[in-house]
Amino acid sequence: MTKLYLAIPCYNEEEILRDSASKLLNKYNTMMSGGKITSDSKIVFIDDGSKDRTWSIIKQLHEENSIFQGIKLSRNRGHQNALLAGLMTLKDKADAVISIDADLQDDINAFDEMLEKYENGCDVVYGVRSKRETDTFFKRFTAEAFYKILNRMGAKVIFNHADFRLMSKRALEAFSLYKETNIFLRGMVPLVGYKSDIVTYERFERLAGESKYPLKKMLALAWEGVTSLSIQPIRMITALGAIVFAISLIMIIYSLISFFFGSAVSGWASTLCSIWAIGGLQLLAIGIIGEYIGKIYLETKARPRFIVEEYLDD
């Protein structure tokens, strides 16, 4: 049997936490009675500096049943760092850890198939959405574009996979060697290697509360993924610079020919457009390069990615 832990990041989830805990407890009891997981498996909530009653509810759940544990971060560090805190805290305690969001939109019944693949030798099992029929057209379009753009920009991710996955103890040990400050787990986990597989499932609608990943955060996450895992934007700047330089050579030759044949027409429109175009490209290039320099600055500081203030264990 597998000693299974759940790592569940939480931020302002007081509306759904007890309902989610009840569903997870029922699932765990079924899996324990079926001999799939050990009796000392745990459900661990990671409070990412919530401003509501999330942590007090986690403490109450722990007092009511020791199967529930809690990790409280010293302040809000964002979903990715909160999840990382859970994985790194639990890697020495479990045979395998499944990460899932607190709203349980991801199907907890996929746990069984994930465990089967783990027991068959997989160190990483990715939960992949089979379809997006419950999403609006705009949400579906932007989400699928998110994955396609990431892959085209060099950040290799599993299509339609978020952060619902199983990782073995060996995979977590290997992942702990990645020390960078700017993290994008969806793109970093595949870098570990080891045998992996996918489990498909249908995602449910959120029952209460608001999504923690609106369009603005999705765009920020995509940019974080690209700049953390790829230098493709800088290469694009190089290619763009080469194209602009080639065009400028053509324009110089054209201008000289026009001058010598006496057909040059003086005008300010083309000059003004050229100045604005080149100026815009330069500012864009400086901004992208500055983004990478900023990441280098943060990495060299080597500040802790998270600080655990309190850990409710046995």
C-alpha cells in the first residue's frame, strides 16, 4: 500500500474548505478500506497567507481529525510557492504526494488511476483535462492559447495540465535540487525526467468563491513560465533586429538610387514613421532584456522562496 499525502494550496478558501475537506475525507476512507493507501496517509492544507478564516478552519479540521494537517506560510507567496512549500515539506513523509487545488474542480476520483500508474512504475502522473465544455468560449480559447504559446516559446508543458499531479518520493527528491527563485511548476516538473504518464478527467465547475486565476493572472503566469524556462524572447529580439537591419540596408540602397536618379522626394511622414517604429522596437527589446536581468537579480539574492510559520502535524 502507498502512503499518500495530499498537498492543497489555499488562499481565502473559507467558503469551500469544509465541504472540500468532507469530500476528501470520504475519498480517503474509501481508499483506505479498499487497501489502496495506508491508514497513516494525510490530507495537508497549505495556507498561503489568507486574509479570511482559512487558517482557523484548517486548525479546527486538524483538531477534529488528525488525518487533516496544515502548513501556514508566514505571508502570501502566491500559488506556485505555496504548492512548492507543501511538496518540499512533505517529500520526506510520504511515498507519493498528489497536488490539487482546494476548490476540487479537479476530479478526486482520478486518485485511483494515478495510484495505479504510480504502482506500475511511474514517478510522475499528470492530471490532464479531457475537454473544456464547462468553460466559456473566451476561457477555453485563452486557456488553450496559453499552453500553445508556452510550448512555442520553449517552455515545454503538458497540454491542458495545470497543477493536478502525483509525484513520487524519488521525483520530489530530484525536484528539490531545483533551487531557482522564479518558479513555474508546470514547466519545471517535466525537467525532472523519470517515467511519467497522464490521467484524463473532466473538470467540474467551482461551487463557491472566485477563481484564483483570472485572465490577468493567467497572462502573468504565462509570462513567468516563458521567462523562467526559455530564452526564446531574446532570440526573437535578435531575429527581429536582423530583419529590421536588413530592411534598413534595402532602404539605404533605395534612397541612394533615388538620389542619383534625381527622383528623391523629401518628406517627413516616412521619417517620422521610421523613428516611431525603431523607437518602439528598441523600448520593447530593452523591456524584455530588463525582465531577464531582473530575474537574474532576484536569483542572485537567493532569498527563501517561502517560510513556514506553523506546521500542524501529528
